[in-house]
Amino acid sequence: MKLAKAVAICLLSCVSLFAQELGAPPEVKFKSGYVNPQGRPGGFRSAMLWGIAIADTRVPGYESATVEIADTKLTCRVDEKDVVLNDDNGRVRGGLFRRHPWFGTDVHEMMPIELEKDAVLMRVGTRPDKVWHFWAGSARTEIPLGKFEGCMVHVRAKISPGALLQIGMDYWRDTTVGYGPGGNNHEAGASDWYFALPEWQEAVFTDVKH
């Protein structure tokens, strides 16, 4: 039993290292993390975290790849204090978007998720042709007035071999405006890509200048 477990861990490590060597697939927009140098536009009073989960079709066995999301949290630093805008456990919203070309249209399908005890399970390997794009389960809230320094996203996730995860956030004009023809949201940036690990990991993105 111990030998079988050791072999399984070894195989997982090899697959994970292989995926990291490959890096992000060629079709993704941002191969590594970045922070938008333009910052929060004037008059944009809200924000929303987001995540992107995909199957890495270059990795053997990607058909069974999954991403589990337990917690999502968005805070913004105002007057040197971290103010919570969204803090959700075991729930997200989202959709399946076009992968080739990357987010080629805003038209999307319902995102199939499975609710677990304290997490949401996305079987990304079942739809490798799509970007599994999710955001917080709770609604957008308003950023308080004051000296604004930026925001931070935390997502606790478990990523299986053959899956990839990237997180980020957008600033929005207000708490209710829709995407519309564009221009109502402004991407703050995106994290590096996160790869498979046998344990839970915390994905982080921030545009707060340290």
C-alpha cells in the first residue's frame, strides 16, 4: 500500500513538472502574470475577482482533469485598511467561453459545476474546447471612498494533473452595470498560471504596490 502511494505521488510530481516545463498553452492571452499599468480608471467604483480554469490538452490524461474551488476572496486597500468586497465559500458563478480564439466572443454556455461539502468541482477535462471562466458567487459591492491603493484576490484551489488555473480581477463602473458592448469593466491584471499539486494551494493576484 505504501509503495503504491509512493508511486502515485511520484507520477503526479512527474506530470506536474512536465506541465510546468510546457508553461501556458499558446492560445492563452497572458502566458504569465501582469499588472495593468493604467490602474483603476476614474469613476470606476466597484471590482470583481475572476478565475480561468482550462484543461491542458498537451498533458496525458487531461480528459479527467479537475479544478476544485473552495474559497474566493476580494479585498481592497483603502485608507491603509483591507476592506472585504467579496468572501465566498463553496460557490462561484461563471460560464464556458470560446477557447479558440481566446474569448473570441462574449457568447457562452452554462458552466457545469458539482457542489461538494465546502467546494465547487469543475471537470475541465470534459470540455477541453472551452475556457471555464468563473467569478465570485456573491454580487459586486462598492469600493469605499478614501485613499485607494489597489485590491487583492485570494482563491483556494485544488488542481489535478492536466488542469491549469489563472486568477485576476476587473474594475467596474458600478455594482450593477453589465458587460454590454464593452468599456464598463477594466482588467486590473492577472496572476501567473497555477499548476497541479496533490494538496490545496492558494492562488493570489494583487495590484497593490508594495
